[in-house]
Amino acid sequence: MKKSLVLGILGLAVGVVSSYGQGAMFLDNYFSSTFNPVYLSAALGGGLVPGGFTASIYYDHTANQNITGSITADPSGTALPGSLNALLVAATGVGSTAPFFTNPTLAGYFSATDSYLIQPGSLNPAQGYYTIMVVAYNGATYDTSSIRGHSAAVYVQDAAPSVGNGGAIGTFFPASAPMFTVASVPEPTTLALGTLGGLGLLLFRRKQA
């Protein structure tokens, strides 16, 4: 299916959002200028993330504060964003999640049916800049999913809600590069055994020395 045709069909679902001075983010990596998909890890066979997965947003509610440099590194790519920086919290409500397309020719891409409206407040003005992470997962929530992953943190500007699909999040990621990769989450027992094995190896080396 040609991209222009899908754009016409799904663009009707996005529509124009009414608001009261709120800013908006559009959870999308398809209706953007960079078209960078989400991939499965090599252990999962590689390739693009299929339908059945969900994308969502974690972001710093305090606007105009760039915290990308103070987020803990996560080699696994599957950690909870809030554990990497406590200011990152899950977005909730309309537009905070987006399904991945089920059409195989659009694997790796997702698009919400509505913009996510930023709720204004004393530390959260109607429009501004925010540090965000995009996540993808295969279960009911990111926290409980067996396969999940998150993007790097990026500093983005929200858009006026009247723009419709303005402020597409995919636009803020490098062009022609994977947005991020999802992987299997190690079970607690696996992590515990790995830790014990590492400690045992360390003690063994000390005894040899």
C-alpha cells in the first residue's frame, strides 16, 4: 500500500484537536519527515516491530528543562524510564498510546488517533519544550511487558493542538536510523543468577591472587 494512500486514510482519524491553550504532542513515527522505524532485537529475530505492539510516551512534566544529560545509561534498553530519571513519568489519557500498524508493509511504524494534550500548570505551561522518551511494548503496559524497549531521551517542542498531527514525535529522531529496539526483559531469577555468578567469579579470582 502506498504511503500517500495510508496518509490520506489515517489522517482523517487524527483530526483537529480542540483545546484551551494547551500544547500537544503527536505520538507518531510515520506522519513525520524522518520515517525511522522501531526494530526487534537480534535475539528476537531482528526485523521490524509487527502489529500487536503499543507505543507510548514518558516525559518530564516540568517544561523548558532539558534533562537528557542527567538520565542514567541503560545498556539493556528495557529499563523503566522512571528508574533512569525520576522526573520521567508515563503520559496517560487520550493520545498517550499508539498502536503499531498491522499491515506488514508498515511494520515498525505507529500512529496515535489523536494528539496528546499537555496539561498546563504552574510548572507546565501550555506550550514549551519537554524531555521525552518513546517506549514500545507487547503487553498491557510497559512495566508488565515481557518484550519492551525505550528510545534515547530527546528534547522536543510541543505544538499548537490546532495543527492536527503537528509535533510528530518521530521528527525529533535522526533521519533514516532506527528509532530504537525492543528486547526480551530478563526475568528476576535470571538477573539474580547472573549477579551470583559474577560474585562467585570475583571471589574465585581473589583466592587465586
